[in-house]
Amino acid sequence: MYGKKHWLRLLQVFLTVMVIMVLYLHSTTNILNNTIHVTKESKPPVTMEEEKKGYKTDVTTKDEETKMTSENLYQNKSNLFFVKTHKCGTSTMVNIFYLYGIQRKLNFVITPYVHALKSLKSHKLVPPRRNSGYNFQVQHYLLGFDVKREHQLLPKSTTLYTSIVRHPTTRFVSAFEYFGKYEELKKSLGARLTLDAAINIFLDEHGTGLYPPSQLLATNYNIPSDVDSFIAHLDTEFDLIMITGRFDESLVVLKEMMGWDMKDILYRKRLVHKDKYGKLPHQVISDATIERILKHDFIDVKIHNYFNKKLDNHIDRIGRVRFEDMVSEFQTTSVAFNKLCEENKNDLKCRFLETDDLRISRMMTGLQVSEDLTNLERLAEYNAGFQSWYDWAFFGIIGHTMVVNDNFKGHSEGMYGLKGEELKDAVENNDYYKLVRDLQHEFEQTHH
């Protein structure tokens, strides 16, 4: 019979074997893990400066982990619904979208020959190219005009709903000058009236009245009774609200969400207000006046602050270090592009991005109906059947010239009412249609 010492010795052997096995398994696990990660003791952690310089290391930082999964952060959407807001850089931005769509022969939700979207009913919209649906909406449009129809035309599952807001102070001042309110007061009160004084006079007269209309308010620009609930509604409806004061950052986030390339978001600034000498106005606005503007546009203050923070959330999701690198790359590319535009006035992309977006929006009718100028018979039939007494009275068609409120003159890019050889000649000789054809040809050659 075995004694007590015997059993103790067996137990000791057993425990020794178990310890050896645990140590062996632990060392094997470390070896396997080190094929992916290096332990902290083996190599010092990477610094942010080294990461910015592209320093290669086996240490996986938080931003590198974000970068590894960044392609899965957003389900890149193919369509876009953009709500224009006054004096927030939208004329510059809309041309980016028009260029992207025209190059790829996409379909825009547009009202015939008009730059504002007046109705979402099918019979009041320019039809898409045959055997296809709508891709982009970028015209002036009142938020919440017809939400159900919005989602029918451009489903949320495949469409990025986006807009842009601007800091209330700079937006108010920009609109105050651009829409002529400052000049109007100077005419009545004297040319020496300062901008600061003019704004205070206006605010004295209008109290809390909204001028210009608030940035993202509902139909008819009514003031919502519950601002916080309204902002929550905006946050639900929109995938991205960009910030004018962070224009480049906003575009890079948009690029990531749409799966675009850097070259797809290059731009030329449009409708930047200048004085009669072609210089940017630089009048000082007092702190007291700024406070008055902020109180006047209290809803816009809340909207701007909320979505400014939301933009930061998007950036954090992408990864700060990676995002800073992308913005730097974009700005370097943008400087080179704008230099090219200044030196080569005939560059197709530059010319298009500098074109009046109102003119482009009118041109889209003829371009879309004719299926990129390949089916002028369809355009002639469309023109023959198109009747809109409101637009006829509003624009006043005189021959081939379209006049808007006697303040805007330009060619009727839609070639309203023309048919046969007359329509063909007009299209072939129209500079903007020529530009579109050249852009599409250039795009096809580079993406063959």
C-alpha cells in the first residue's frame, strides 16, 4: 500500500507538469501575438509627429486602428440630396456637385429651365435619362417641403442627405451686404454710414425678425416652437451638415462619406462679395453689434454650434491624424489647382467651376432630356409639350434670350421652344454645351 509521501510526490510531479504546460502555452501565445503586435517593451510607442511624417512601426496606435477600419466606417452612398442655404458658400459647392454629375452623366432632380426646385411631383420635374433614375438634388429647396416624396425620389438608404451652415455673425454680415441692405441704408442716410451703424439701425427697426431667412428652418422659414426638438429632427434627417468656416474639412468628410477622390472636391470660390473696386470689404464690427446679431439669430447659433460639434464627431470617427493628413493633401492639391486656373483660363474644369450655377441649372434641362445631346428629337418633343405660364411670365422669353427680373441676362441654355435644325444649330453653337461635351469626353478618356 502506498504511503502518504508517495502521494505527495505524485501530486508534486503533477503540479510541476501543469506549471510547465501553462508556461509553454503562454509563451506560444506571445509568439503568435507578436506576429501582429510588438510588445511595449520591445519598441517604444510611436509619437504623433512620427505618425505625421509617415514613420513606419509595428506598434498599432489608436489612429492606425481607425485607419485600418476606415473603409468600413461609412457605407458609401451613390446619390446625394443637398439643401442649399443662403450665403453659406453653396454656389461654390453646388458647382462641385454639378461637375461630378455631368462628367458621369447622372440625373438631377430639377424644375424645367429654373434654378429652384418648385415641386417634387413627377410631371413638374425634368425626366431622367431613359432607363435610369435620379441621382442628385442640388437646387434651391425648402426643407421639409415634401419629405415622403424626397425619400421616394432619393431613398435614404442610397442617398447622402447633406447641407451646410455658417457662423451666424459672418453669415448675417455677408447677406446684409450681398442682398443690398447696406447700400439701401447708405443711400437714405448718407454714404459715410458705417456697416456697424447700418446693422444696428436695421436691428432697431426689425427686432427679432429673421433677416435673411434662417439657415435650415422648415417650410416658409417659420420659427420652430421647440428649437432643440427641431435640431434633433435635422440631425435625424441629415447624414452630414457641413460648416462654411471649415469648408475644406467639411469637403474631406463629404469625400469620405461618398467614397470620392480628392480631385472630385476641388473648387473655385464663387459669389464672394466685393466692393465696387473689386476688393473684399474689411469693415470692423463691434463686439456689441456681434452680440446683437447672435441674439437676433439665436436659432442659427444653436444650429451652428450643434453641427460644428457633430463635424468633430465625424472627424474623430475617421481618425484625427489621418484626417489632418488628408486635409493637408487636399489643400496642397487645391493650391496647385487654383494656380493652374489662374494661368490657364481655358482649362475645362476651371471654366466649369467658375460658371454661374444658375446658368448651369437651366442648362441641365436640355442636357438631361436630350441624353447628353445625343437625342435632340426627345428634347424637341419635350419643349413642344412643355407649358408653364408661371415660368413664361417670370422669365420673359425673348428669342433665344432669357431675362430674369431685368437684372440677369444670358442665353437660354435649355433652348426653350426650338426644334429640328434650329435646335441642332443652337446646341452645336452654344459655348456651355460645348464645354459639357468636352468635359465628358475628357472624363471618358481619363477613366477609360
